[in-house]
Amino acid sequence: KLEQSTSEVKRPGETVKMSCVISGYSMTSRDISWIRQRPGRGLEWIGYMNTGNNDPTYGSSFQSRFIMTENVPSSTQYLQISSLTAEDSAVYFCARETHFSLNMLSVALLLLLAAGSSVKCEQLTQPASATVQPGQRLTISCQVSYDLGIYFTHWIRQPAGKGLEWIGYTCQGCDPVYKDSLTNKFSFTVDSSSLSVTL
């Protein structure tokens, strides 16, 4: 379980420090990522903490004002943002890395790229939206810029009014892995020649 601190209102120029309290497992057994979603925007990966070693890695856009720390005895991760601006207004999420998936707390349909416990930034392009009638089949194709035989591609969705739900992951040459409750509803295909993954 990952339990985050409550919402805060801050003025421009101030500093905010958010917490993520971890329970139900040993915090140092899995890395923790921080992600945010600004109003009307997609997800942004801030960085991740190599837990137990107080060793953070930041995304290229978050290397100056963002500081990730941890308190191992209290099983707590922290994200501090200084010199706040209006652009920092967002919903912030902490996320636990499992072996090849991310269990997140909330947000939108997205593809996340993960290789073991590392995170590598690549370009993924998918349609803005698609409309189908109840009972019909929905197909979503995602164009990627990485080697599908090396990296796993994860699918995540956000049902209306609910939090983020991990669907599963796939790669070229491996058997797809699905969330147990969604196994019979979703399927993935990979085309390495066109660098595309289809749900």
C-alpha cells in the first residue's frame, strides 16, 4: 500500500514537501517513482528512488528544483519542490516498481517503458481518442521508438472516475502478461518491423 499526503495550497516561490508512506511490504525491495499530471496534460515522469540507498535519478526536466529523499525506518518517500510556479500545479503520484510493471495510484491511459528497475525515456505516439459502441472491439495502436525485443511495453488505463489500472505488458518474442481480472478481455500484439504495439 502506498499512502500519499493530502493536497496542499502554496504560493509561487514557496516550497512543498510531499510524502508517500509505504506499508505491506519492505520498502527497500522495490524502487519508487514519482509522476505528475498537470491539468489537461499527460503524465510526466519526475524520477525514481533506488530505495534503501537514498539514490535518486531524475528526468531531464526535473533536475534542479525537485528533490527526492527517503526515510527507511519510517518506510516513507519524499518529494520536495522548491521555488514553486503555477506550472507546478498538478496531481503528484508515487509508484512502486514491481518486476516488470508499475502499480500506480491514479491517472490516464498511458504506456510506460520499463526495463528491470531502470526507466528510460523514449517517444511513444498513440491516438488522442477513439469511440466505439458497447459490445464492439476497440483497437489502439502505439508507435514507439525503442527496440521491442529489449524493452517491455506496459498498458495502463483509467476508468471514468477511478484510479489508474495496470492492464499488462508485452514485448517482441515474449508471452504477454495480463492483470488476472482482465486476461479474457484484452490482448496485445507486437510488430517489430513497424515498431508498433497494439491493444
